Amino acid sequence: MKTKITYLLFVLISSFSFVFGQENTTAFEAANKAYNDGNFPEAITQYKAILKTGKHSAAIYYNLGNAYYKSNEIGSSIYYFEKALQLSPNDEDIINNLAFAKNMTIDAIEPLPKTQLSKFVNRITNTFTYNQWAWMAIIFGFLCVISFLLYQFSYETLKKRIYFLISFIAFLFILGSVAIAYQQYGKAQADRPAIVFAKETAVKAEPNLRSDEVFVLHEGTKVQVLDTVDNWKKIQLIDGKIGWIIAEDVNEL
């Protein structure tokens, strides 16, 4: 399993000095030293001390994930790798180490099958964030206005047709971009991923201990939180199964 701790120690330390301040830089150095010495509990304590100051980075979460993995705490390891991935979604080291950690989990849950059309639509809509789609709508808006003005002030028939066509196409792209941005925003607002931290936990049909057990989950499984009632969370798996789990058994990302 790749660790990249030594790399982070020498390459990122200067950025820590600038962004996080001398105190957090010292804690980061101490955490890296503890990790390299094999003192993983101390490394975890030091990394978490930095997080408590309100300073967050993919590097800290990544190193925490590695430290927990070395400590054989798979749930915590996956949790912090997922946190790192939220801040740096294209980092290959994070993706690879998260895959290693997930291979250590017990639950093998297959996602619901998707149609080719659904996969194609998802590829298109997930290309950009909702903010980026909104900016694209603005850009297409400018293009639409400029093309329409050129259409109005052009005297040649061919040019008028071209400008009108460009304006019309840009208008369609505006509608599409706004629709996708709105859909992506709603999806982001509803997204509440969480990681199971309990070694084993029973998922109930209702939010109480007397209800029937519908299935069992184990440490490290990723779920989607749908609702919260008292000390219970309603969760959904990627295969569509739904149930209620004790809130303390999962940590939301």
C-alpha cells in the first residue's frame, strides 16, 4: 500500500508553514515522524490535533487514513480517505489506498444496474459541478445575446442565418445548462454519505430496537443517510436497501 508520507513531509511542509502557521506545521512534522516510526496512535493524535484547530487538507485526511489502515481500523481508514477524496477527487494515491481499504470490508454490496441511457446521462451531468454548469449557462447567455445582436445588424442573408442559428443553439444550451445545474444542486444538497464505524450493527425496519432486523452491516460500509429521528438514522445502500441504524454506529462525511 502506498503511503506517500515521506513525500508529503518534504514537499508539502512549506505550504503548511504558509497556510497553517508554525504551530500546526510542528504538529504535522511530529505526526509524520510518529507515522514513520510506526507509532500510529500518536500520529493519529497529532493529525487530529491539527483538524481541531479548524485547518483541513487532503494531505491530513490522507495521512489519517493511512495511519488508521496501519492500525487495522478499517472504518476510520475509509472515512478519512473519503474525506481526502472530497477535497482532492482526482488524486490517484487517495483513490488507490481507498480501494485497498475497501477490499478489507466484509459487506459485498452490488449497485443497482443502470441502463446505457442512464449511464450516458450521468456521464454528461457529472462532467461538471453545479457551479460550473451555472457558469456555462452564463457563457452561453453572452454568446446568445451577441449572436442575436449580430443577426439584427447584419445585412447579408447568409450571415443572418448563421448568427440566428448560433443564437438559437446557444439558447438551447442555456436551458440545458440551467436544468443540469439545478438537478446537480438538488443532488448535492441531498447527498449525505456516511461510513459504518461499528464492527457489526443491525439495521432495523423502524427507528426502534423492537422492530424487525432487515439486514446487518459491518465496519467500513458506505451508506447514504436519508433522514434522522432521535438517535436513529435512516440509510440506503447502493443496492437500494433501506433501513434504520443507531446514529452512533455511523459517521457522516
